[in-house]
Amino acid sequence: MTSPEPANVTRVACVGAGVIGGGWVAHFLARGYDVTAWDPAPDAELRLRRLVDAAWPALTQLGLADGASTDRLTVTATLEEAVADAEFVQESAPEKLELKRELLARLDAATPPGVVIASSTSGYPMSDIQTDAEGAGRLVVGHPFNPPYLIPLVEVVGGERTSAEAVAWASRFYEVAGKSVITMDREVPGFIANRLQEALWREALHMVANGEATVKEIDDSITEGPGLRWAFMGPMLTFALAGGEGGMAHMLDHFGPSLKSPWTRLEAPELDKALYDSVVAGCDDAAAGRTIADLVAERDQGVIDVLRATGRLPGARKEAGK
């Protein structure tokens, strides 16, 4: 057996049924798949079904696929039963390297040949996890964000022994399954989004430890500031707009020297011509033909939409207080 075309997959196996694994189960059920799940914890089925039931109202609001039902979940007694007929496998075991290595080798031995197996690892490169698996060519990272049934992003990347076909298949499958996919060209510990989150998290801890800001001030600085923009426009395009009509090039010319200022504990890269050109060209690509004026209008409307959706428009606050 090999994995069918991504659009033809009907049965998914989820191995590991904690917060992340259970979130995957809920997502796949909502997308109309038959799901088999396994977790070694004695109360795993009870906790999993409770998680799925709790997620179902939100998934119903998002819109269920035809045939979606919690009745399509089967919790098996063994790992081997869970993956016996699987057309795709999502592993979500605890973040322990030796455990991941042993489990993926075991999954490789039990899963029908050719079926792609993805790990939800939040930081380990697949090259470090696939060491004990004979069929390492079909092992990929499929890193989600919590909760997987709500947050669209999944980062896909293979290891040194992973085939390009497996990476491409996994990326396409996740897209069919309703995810927003970043297919990475190379392995980076922590992938992309976690590295960015971690940088912010570490700086926040430094500020609390040094008495420079309170926890509430740190949270408010994001939810009332850049977080409003990040909901729909990432930091690179957001910074490009700080350059006005000159875009990212003008922004780098104007603010580039501040990279040498002690604004964070991170060491800034040298803003040489190669980096400068890559960032400017990348913003041009991301703009996809939109002018600065177009992007400004999009940003402004996006912030208004977020403020309205969260009940935080200035007028709405006053009305709420009446």
C-alpha cells in the first residue's frame, strides 16, 4: 500500500492524544476524515473524547466538512491497530528526542509501506528523529500550532533522509485538509514561527527578571500594539510600511543603524548588501504587485476589523461602559 493522492485520503491515524494530538484529531474529524487514535495513557480515550467534544462547537462555527462527525473516531488498544489501514499518520508524542526516535521507528515498522508519517515536533529537526527508522524517506515534520483545530499554520520540512516526494505529498495533504502550509527548504531547529516566538518570549523574561516591565505591560504592549497588525500582516511588510513611499529600502536606510542599539539582548546580524537586498526583494515579492498605498489601506482596514471583532473600537468601549 502507498498513500493515495492527497485529495483522496479518507483515513488518518493520530498517535499521541494529548493537547496537540487531540487537537489534530478534532481537526481531521471536522474535515470529514475517519480517524484512528492511540495513546498509551490509561485514561487517554476519555480525555481525547472530552477534548474533541469541547472543540466541536468552535469547529461547527468554522464550518464542518460534509460527513464530519465525532462518531468517525476510533480509539485503538495498540499503536499497530491505529496505523494498520492509515493513509496518513500524525505523531504527537511528548517532546523527548529518544522517545520520538523509538516511536517513529516503531511507526515506520507498523505503517503500510509508502504511507507518509509526520511528526508534530515543535523543535527537533527530522534528521535527528529519523535515525532509527528503516523507511526514513517517508518521515517528515508537520509542525502545527496550538490548538491545531483553530490555528491554520503547519510547517513542513524533511530530514536528510526524507524524500522530496514525501515532503511535497505532506504539504499538499495539509492544504487539502484545510491548513495554511509553509514548506521549508532547509531544517532549522525550532522551525520559523517558534524561533520568532521564542525570541519574543526570552526578551520578555529578561524584562521581567530585570524589573523593566511587568507581565501585564508586556502582554498589553503586544495586544494593543504590534499584535493588531501581526494578525493579518507579518513583521516584514509591517516594517516596510514604516518606510513610507520608499518602502523597505527607505526603512532600512533610516532605521538600519538602530540594529546596533541595545534594544534587545539578541545580537543583530550585519546589515550588509546581501541582507539588505534580500529583505527588500522579499518584501517586493510579498507585496505581490500591491503598492505602498494599497498595503497601507489593507493594514488600516485590518486593524479596524480586528478592533471591531474584539470589541475594542474606541467608540465601542465607551458604549460598553454605558
